[in-house]
Amino acid sequence: MSTEATDEFGARAPAGSAQTSRTTTATPDQVWSVLADGWLYASWVVGTSRIRVVEGAWPAVGSRIHHSVGNWPLLLDDETEVLESEPGRRLVLQARGRPVGEARVVLQIDPAPEGCTVTMIEDATHGPSRLVPKPLRQLVIAPRNRESLRRLAYLAERGAR
């Protein structure tokens, strides 16, 4: 099995994409358990403040999490949709954060000797954030994704479900 992260088309991540990885002692199944519980999304995704609705089929392709971003009282309601789902291995999301825009997020889980490595690849796909030069976008995305992966690992290592 490859340990190389790929984009939404199964290709290697394009140069300049925010690609962040974290190795954890959690197993791929433990990480997937956190990803598969839509109610935990706000616990690990930086910027998401609350979950309003998780569609029952989450994380099946086409299912959505309806969430809010920001801090009260300045909250914006939006959603994230599953584009691809391979249990225990890969989750591809279209995250909406309007009016700023939308982003494609690839989460890939690869077994490691004492756990697994989770890789997150993200870039803007729609909206005004696409007007920001890619290198500048990545300066914002990469640190946020490092913290998101840290939170995801903490939850998985502690057996959150």
C-alpha cells in the first residue's frame, strides 16, 4: 500500500497544495471511527464551531454535515459534503465556508509500524479565496490543518466515537 498522499483523482498531490501529515499511535480504524462520527467534526476541524445536523448516512458519498463557522454571535451556517469515502483509508470532502469560498479536502490514512499516518491535502476550489495567490493561501491552510490533524489524532488515540 502506498504511503504517498493523493488528490481527489488518485493522483499525487499537485505542487503547491497544502499537504500536511501526522503519524499517530491510533490504528486506521480508530482514526476512521472519529472521521465517521459527524458529531465530532467540530472537535477536530479548526474553525468549525458547532454541528447543526449530521445526515444519517455520513460518511457515505453525497451525505452532508451542516455546521457553523466562526464565534458566537458572528456565526455562518454552511455544510461539508462527502465526495469520496473508502472506510479506513480515504475521505474526500467539499467543505463550504461561504462567503469566503469552498475547498476540496482529502484525508488519507496509511498504516504505519505503530499506528498510522494521516495526510490532509486541501486547496480552495470556489469563491473569493481562489483570488488569493496559491502560495499565500497555503500559508493559512497548512498551519490550520496541522492543528486539525493534531486534534484528530488526540481523539483517535483516546478512542472517541
